[in-house]
Amino acid sequence: MATRSRHPGFQPLGSPEDIQRGSLQLRGIVFDMDGTLCEPQNYMFRQMRTALSITKQTDILDHIHSLPEPEQTEAFRKIQDIEREAMQNQIPQPGLAALMEFLDQCGLQKGICTRNFDAPVEHFLEKHVPNHVKPFSPIITREFKPPKPLPDGILHIARAWGAIDGGIVPKGLGLDRFLPVVMVGDSVDDMAAGRDAGALTVLLRSVGKGQSEDLAIDERTDVVIDRLDELISLLEADSQLTDYNDDDVPDFKRPDSKYLLIAFHDTNQDIDIDVADMLFRL
């Protein structure tokens, strides 16, 4: 697995673009849907694999895309039937409305990048997102190719937000290229896509609901949260920062740690420390 430097974090929200040299001004947050905006429905994947007669080790979409016609169309129909039934039981994640309202107040963009198809996404947004919340845009579903874990969907969203200079989606992995974007998800596909796009990755922990405990300490996971609205305190510019010293360098592999997503430069004239390349522990 390729490695990269830590994402540098972001300027305090509302800061002028040039106030903090070396740190990024956050443009927006990309969300996965299943298990992130709504609670996990992992039974769907067991049902899909049974319907397609494939093992857990086989990627569902990769398998379907490998089929000739008309088998491919029939396979998509089978999994869409399962998704349509499951969408009737969608439950929004705790803290969803509060986080969406906060992002709107801050003028931050919201996008969705999911491997699901359009109908469950539209159903969730209509039934479970308050009407006063500004729309998610863009919304990337499985019609977009290639899907996660490749980073192309996130890069497409970043380009739509003007977060990629020149409007050109860069090629290759974002190992040395950092975007002013956060990717929030609950799966290894989300963390891999976010990491390779150059986004800061946030894992919504759901151990016991099909998520591996190892994902919280995976190199591709930057920050771990337990509720969506925990992102509010992590993004607020007036949150308390701890004093910097060598012992405060955060260990990103500790799932019980929480960090500000804002970068900070020490303004003490007697200390020449640029700490924009790390996040601070709350």
C-alpha cells in the first residue's frame, strides 16, 4: 500500500485565504451515504452476494461489470431490487441535521459519493434531510465510473467546487497533493478513495455493524468520529487548541483520539514553529 504525508488540515473557518500560509481553506465535505448519512444496512451486501452467487471476497460492482449482456443488466436489476427494499428502512445517522445546518451556516459545500444507485439516494434526501438544508451537489452514484475505491468521484466533486486549479482532474494518486476537501465515510473504500484523491479522511466508526476494528487505525484513516455532529467541534475556529510540544503530536492510529481539523501556526515571536502539517488533540 502506498503511503503519503499527513493531510495538513485547514485554516480556521472564515479566515481570509491568505491569512495562514501553508494551510488550506476548506471548500466542502464529501459524504458516503450507506453507513455514513444513514445507519448501516450491511445485510444488503449479504443478500446481493447470495443473489449473484459470489463470495464475500468478490467486489459486487466489479463482478457485475465483468458480466456480458444480458447477464449484466439482470445482475444490476437484482441488486437494485434489494436496494429499493432496504431504502424503506433507512435511518438517518445521529447528528445529521445539526451537521448539515452547521455546514450551511459556514458556507461549506456538501457532496455525496456513493456506490449505490440514484433511487435510494433520492429517497434518503427527500425523507430524512430537512427541507431547509441546502442541496448536496454534486451527487456521484454508481452511474459514475470508475466507482470507489478509486478517487475519481471525489476528484470530480472537487473540480465542481473549484478546489482543483484549472478545472482539470489530476491523474494518479494524491500522495503529495492535498485537496481542501474532507471525505467522510464508514468503509475501507471511502478511506482509500479519499486518501488517493488527496482529501482529509474521516471515518464514522460503526464497529459491531460490519465495520472492521482495524479501519480506525488504518494508514488511510486520518480522523475517527462516533457521530456526525462531532465534526462541528472539530471544524469550529474558536475551539481550544492545546499548547504545542513534542508530546502533543497526535497519533492518528488511536481510534479514541479526536482532533481539530484546522491547521494552526504559532504566532509567538520567540518560537519559530510551523505546525500546519498536523492536527491538534482536543
